[in-house]
Amino acid sequence: MKTILFGKTKDVTIDTDGPVVIIGECINPTRRKKLVSTLQENNFEYILELAGVQIDAMADILDVNVGSPGVDDVKLLPETVRVIQGKYDIPLCIDSPNPKAIKAALSMAKGKCLINSVNGEEHSLNAILLVAKEYGAAVIGLVVDDNGITQEPVKRLKIAEKIVERAIKMGIKSEDVIIDPLAMAVSADPNACLVTLETIRLIHQNLGLNITMGASNISFGLPGRESLNTAFMVLAIMNGVTCPIANPEKITSIVRATDLILGRDEFAMRFVENYQRALVK
């Protein structure tokens, strides 16, 4: 299954047969106080800096999220998209819980974007899928529905199936639906990672879709987070994750090594390229 996204001229193919595509997570005010303050000042220099650093670290797609208290995301999200695409030719993942902000951003964006995200709740399906269809965007489907978060992988699969079915009825191709199996903190539930890995396996086996996830969610609240994230990411890729949302400065070397081990990097070209890039830095 191939999901193809576009920037102004550049295209990126997310393929269930690999290699793994990295969605850069760093344009997100949740983790960056400086981003919040600069956004409130309508200053985009820091956003462009974050974009450039991630692209240099081999991000294939950039997730763009400006949501924070006091920020008018309907106004600011499309402006952020305009500024980023004014300097960089890279596909974007438009990240907001606000359908109006997503629509405003897509109306400004060039190329074919990814929406982050729709879920199995009726209000989300009705609002987000309509916008995705209108603007020809691909969409991430998060396995949550009106009953909340289930800890049963089979039920998460059913929610994924529901999202895909509704998308197809709306006129969206199945390959333009990427599923997020929901990675939760293992500090809160010792079985959280096992549930997510089994969900990934079931979605890969039964739906054959591309799969994403927030790569650092599982280690929240624990020491040694990078070791935990690394171990989980390798297992997730082996089970079917194709486009994790992560910090490329931390994850690219892991992804390249895993792709090479899984036979997705002929003559180790991508692995060596990344190694040489790291040496130059």
C-alpha cells in the first residue's frame, strides 16, 4: 500500500514495504515554551529554524501544530504553513483538533498534505473526513471512538476498520488513510506497549495500511527515555509501522539501521548516507 504526499514539487511515498518515512514532530508548542512565545508575537523565525533542523536530520514530512492557549489557530496555522512552504519544499502534516484550522491551513497549502487526525468519534468522522475529501488530503486515523480508549487490540482494529469504511464512503481512497494504533505510556500501564504492538500487527495483517504513531509517548514519566523509545521503535517497525512521528535528530539513525537489517536498504546506501551526514555535523 502506498500513500503519496506532495510539497510544492517534491513527493514522498509512504510504503508498507518500506523504507520507513519520518514525520518530524518538533513544530509543536506542547514541548517548546519558546515556540509558544514566538507564535504569540507572530514571529516565525523559530519555526523556520525548527523546520530546517529537522529537514537536515532527514525528516521526510513535517508535522505542523501551533495549538496553545491564547493562539488563534484558525489564523495562525495557515500562516505558518505559508511561511514554511515559502522556504522549504517538503510535504506537511497539518496537526490540529480544530476542523476550521485544518481547513484554513489546507486552503493555503501547496501540494497534498496529511491531516493529523480523525478518530472514530462521529463528530470527528463527519467534520474531518469532509475536509480531507474537499482538499484531496490524506488523513491519520486515531483508534479512539465515542467509547474512549480501549485496551483490547481487536477493538482498536475495529475502530480502524470503521474509519477506513467511512473514508471510502466519503470518496477517500483507502491508501490515503494512515492508522495511528495509539501508543500509551508504559509507566501507567505495563501492558501498554504490548497492546500497541499487537494493534500494529493486526492492522498490518488485516488492513495492509500504512501506520504511524507518536514515537516518544510510551516513555513518558520514566528515566532513560531514549533507550525505551529506541527498543519500542524497532519492534514497532518490525510489526508494521511505516511513518512514525518523531524527532528526526533522535530517530533517523535507528530507522536507517532497522531498514537495513530488514532488507529495505539496498547496498546500505541510506544507512551510509546518514552516517556520513552525522560525521559532517
